[in-house]
Amino acid sequence: MPNLNYAEVWNPELLEIRIQETLSSPFITQNVRWLDAKTFHFTQMSTSGYKSHNRNGGWNTGKYVQTDVPFTLTHDRDVEFLVDKADVDETNSSASIKNISEVFEKTQSAPETDALFFSKTAQRAAELEGYHSSTAASSYTKANVFDKLKGFLSAGKLRRYKSNGSLIMYVTSTIMDLLEQSDKFTRKIEMTQIAEGGLGLRTRVTDIDGVPIMEVIDDERFYDRFNFDPEDGGFEPCAASYVKTADTDIVSGKEYYTESSGSYTKVSGTPSKSALDTYYEKVAGSHKINVLIATPETTKIVPKINSIYSFAPGGHTEGDGWLYQNRAFSDVFTFPNGKDGKIDSIYADVDTAEYSE
């Protein structure tokens, strides 16, 4: 058997599996003109507005700015599986390349797509004034949940996206439960499919002011930061950690910590410059997302299956069996609006509690 690159043969099927298994499928795009293996361009344009007309003659000169912005995929992932010949024989070929590929896409690749989408969108929102908040999950009640969600939908310029029906809101199961119990909420909450054809992931869906609200049942993918290099592969939320400070002088207002036998204690009083080389800084852990709002108009998941290879026994040196290799690029981008070049289409509310192992 020759060594084959299956990417072109299986690509539509693999992407279909990915879409069916992800909550973030509305944001996945293939409408990208690739410049090379992992880079594409986005053209951003803005113009100046009207000025008062001078009836004595002459026109006001306006300005337009067009910027060609390259975006490069940075989420570079790979995996390989060796399918021993005996495993194929003893399982009546159920341990096949195709089956392994399908299971991998459904149980690993698809959830990671969601995790990447949720975390990168939440991180981007956290950088924007007026488009993020931090709320203790326990403070949500059936009495206030409706008003809180309505408030998030009114943040900043989100109304312009709400008015054209393009916003999507994601919430935890707890928030969906409370919304279902709310006296202020009169809409019906139903179990439904999020993909066409009746084959999508089942989840509870409703809406507020025409904005679809989706429940994130598998909340292990609903955090604002992830470690994408755990020992067994995949992804996991990040616990808080401490690193030696790189500061050469005391930064006013910054919290420093000292270490003793693996325990870290916040420096009380005024930190000392002479002890700076013994100080640590805290790297915050992940926070579970309570609510995430975005629109497929401006936030895009860009997947690119680069290589899927199968090597027959004897075609490689890693064992007596078939070798499956999969390498993929992907990333998540939120683009600015076309009016003033600012991002105003996302919102994230995260829990105040840090993730702990």
C-alpha cells in the first residue's frame, strides 16, 4: 500500500464531524484565501464622515484608510497512532484508521475547538473596556438571572449586532436552569440540535430579545484559559502558579510573594528592592465562564487540516502495523468593526473563583 495523504479524500467528512460535535460551529469558517500554510489576510477599511458644506464653493476632502492585516494560525497541533496488525485482526478491523480518526475528531478535536473558541474570545473581551465582567457564579439567582443577561446584551455597542440578529449567547447549565425557573422569563427552553440534518449536538436552546442562548453542558471546555500541553495531551484549565519576578525595581501596587517549602505568601507591607531577587509573581488560574456573547460576523474559528497520513506496515519504522498521523492548524480571531476599527461585538462574564486542581 502506498503512503497516502488522506486530507483531500476525507477532508469534508472530518470537517462535518467537527461541526456536528461543536457548540461553536456557527463560528467555523472555510471562506479564507490562504497565502501559505497558515496565514491569511483581512482587509480593514474605515472612512471619515460628512463635514458642513461651504456654499461659496469647494468640497470637503474626506479620508479613507485601508489596512491589509495578516492573521497567522498559532494553534499548531499533531498526534499519531500506531495500529498494530494484531489489533486489527483481533477486533475484526474495528481498530481501523477511519474509526480512530472519527473517534479522535469527536472526542478530542471537536471539544478542543470549543475550548479554543471560548477561551480566546473571553481573553479578547477581557482586554476591552466595557465588554467584560467578573461575577461569582453563586450570585446568580432565578430572581436576577434574566436582568443580568439582558444587561450583558446591552453592553457597549452590542445592540447593533443584536438588532440584526447575529449575536449568540453561551451560558452554563446552572444559569440555564435558573433562567428556566425565572418568573421574568416567559420563553420556552427546548432540547434541540445545533447543526442541520438532525445530527448535531443536543443542548438546551432558548432566546432573549431574539438572541439565541445555548447551554454549555460540557463545562470543562468553558474556561477563559487552558493549558494545551498537559501530560496526556488534549487540554485542561490552568491552576494558579508562581514565577520568579523579572522586575528590576519595585512596581508600585504590584503584589509580590515569597516562597517557603513550596508555599507562597504575599509580601506584607512595603516590598523591599533588596529582596526583589527572592520575590515571585502570581500567574492567575483559569476562571470558568458564566456567559459568553459573540457574533459570527466578526469572530471566526479558522481551521485548517494540513496533513493526515497513513503508512502501511513496512512503510515506516515505528512498529508492525498501520501508522496514522494528523497535524492541524487552527485559531480564533475577533475582527474590528468597519466604522472606527474597534472591537465591539463580544462580551464575557467569568466566575470570580479561580480554578483549582
